[in-house]
Amino acid sequence: MASSADDSSKDIIKGVICASFDETSVATARAWLPSDLSRALLEKIPELVYKTWSSNPDLQKRLAVLPIPGMTMRALAWFIAPKNQEQDGGAVQGALILLFDETNDAIFYRYIKQFEDLFGKHAAAISTLLETAADETALLEEVSAFSGELGWILDLLKTQELSPDAFPEDVELESQMPMKCKVVVLGDPAVGKTSIVVQFTEKAFKKSYLPTIGFNISEKSISHDGIPVKFMIWDVAGIAKFQQMRKNFYAGAMAVIFVFDLTSKVSLADIKGWYEDVQASIGNTFTGALLGNKCDLVDQVVISPEEASAVASELNLPYFQTSALTGENVDAVFHHFAQDFISQS
Ligand code: G3D
Ligand code: MG
């Protein structure tokens, strides 16, 4: 247990809990790691998960990230459905829950698909154990196997993330690694931010929708002049949450897309405020672009190219007229960023 690999995954995983819910809605922790996980957590977390699922049944369908009020931890929770959904009389339902420190949340958002597979596999085994009323030792063995595999995956992902820096002299490896770029998309509500992201990513699409967090993160790789560039695109999923989460949202952004709606004067006037908000958070470390979206709505456009260009040049941003509907100029924005990164690197 003394290897550095164990230490690193231990830092990230704060605990694993297997819980069951009975017909009277009582949520009970049945098996957990580490064995000295606090009583308070063992009582609070299963109940919190149960309550969240009862009020948001949609969250039962996927691996959900749940904030834990008053703590710097988050829970990643997977619903254990009764094997036999139809005859649910007396059926036991449960949860497989991972607790992690919120400072490490990016890794879970980025690789949520890999974690879903792992949760799914162990949840199926736990479901059988719950239904056959297996004893706590058997449950603990399964939790332990889950925790071990989780640690192994986290270490593997960490190695992957670090490898370009770890082996800078390995030119061949480097050349196969796509350049990675975090892009954030900003602008007033309803200007078309999500539509632009969907238009760009749809064909090669790996999307994690994180309703409880307030972000959508999509990934897409493109080839620019034969050089692969991978974009991780962060889009806001809810204004209220965004106010609390904006620091995480902006952190590490290499490119920022500022979107306004060509049919709304206010949305252009607000661009400066968005620009200053990013600047206050990450300074001038990003490259940006201004997008006047919905150019297909020709009859409703109220902003002239001159007005838009004036704002663009004041903020020193290139200006693109786009339509998320027709796709006009959407790819061009990302190729512009790719060109920028390639020429800087
Ligand atoms: P947001 O993510 O910035 O809040 P959305 O904006 O992408 O949700 O888009 C808001 C509305 O504008 C949506 O309409 C969407 O279909 C529409 N829209 C987005 N981009 C374009 C565009 O380029 N052209 C046109 N014609 N419409 C666009 P609804 O009706 O679904 O609310
Ligand atoms: Mg949106």
C-alpha cells in the first residue's frame, strides 16, 4: 500500500459506500471503505442520495454528481435497480456511492464514461448480493473490488494526462498526442451557445451532461493542416449555478467564445461585461473570438457588421457571423483557434 500510485488515488477517493433503501424509504449504509468513515457521513450520504433521486428520477438513469451541502466533497452516485423491475414488491434498491474531494472534480467530469462502465459492472454484482440477502462480508468484498479497480483507473488516467510532460524527449509519442484545448462559451441566455456547441460536435460527439453541476462538457478533435487538435468545450447549463461555479468554469481556459445574437441589441451590449468577467478571473491568458449568431434570421437582424466589428476591435477579438442552424462559419471558429495554438506552439 506504500507505492506512490496508491497514494495518488487515495488522495482523490474519500470513501466508497454501498447503501440499500427499504420499502419504508429508509436508506442504510451496508458496506463501506475506508472502515473508519465517519458515522455522520454514513448516515447523511445514503439519505441525501435517496432524497435527490426521489425528487429527480431522471438522475437514476446515469452516473450523477451530487454536491454535498456544507462539505468540500462530492458524491458520484449510481442507482442499483431491482433486477426484476416488474415484480418490485419487496424489491430492494440501493446505491453505489463514491465520495471525492471537490478539488479533483475535473477528472470525473472528463472521464465520466469510463466511470459509468465501472459503476455499472459492480452495481450489477451488488444488486445480486442485495437480492439474495447476502451478508455484509460479501458486500464489503464487492466494495473493495470496486474501490481497487477505481484506484487503478484513476492512476492510469493520471499517467495518461501526465505523459506528454513526463516524456518530452519522446518526439514520436508527442506527435501522436493531440493538442488539448479547453474552450469556454459565454454570452447572454438564448443567444445560441449550446446550439453552436452541438452544431460543432454533433458528428464526433462525446458528451457528458452534468445537470447538477451547471456545465455541459463536450469533446471534439479536429485535424488542422494535418495536426490533431482536441477541444474540450464547456458550456453553461444554468445561470444560477454558474454564479457559484464560474471559477472552475474559467480555470485553464485557453480559448473563449463570446456569443451574441444578431437579433438582440442587448446581447451585444452585454459582451463587454462577459469579457471583463473572464478577465477578472484568468487575466489575458486566453485567445478569444466574437460570434454574431443567428445570421440566418436575415429579416430580424438588428446589428450591422460595423457595430459588431467595433466591439470586436475594442476587445481585440476576431469577428465571425455564424448560424448554429445552418452551420455557417461554426467550424471556422474552431479552425481559427487551432491555427492560433499551432502557430504559438
Ligand atoms: P443558449 O445556449 O445560449 O441559451 P440555445 O442558447 O442554444 O439554447 O438557443 C436558444 C434558442 O435560439 C433556441 O431556440 C435555438 O434553437 C435558437 N438558435 C440558436 N442558434 C440559432 C441560429 O443560429 N439560428 C436560429 N434561427 N436559431 C438559433 P428555441 O426555440 O429552441 O428556444
Ligand atoms: Mg445553453
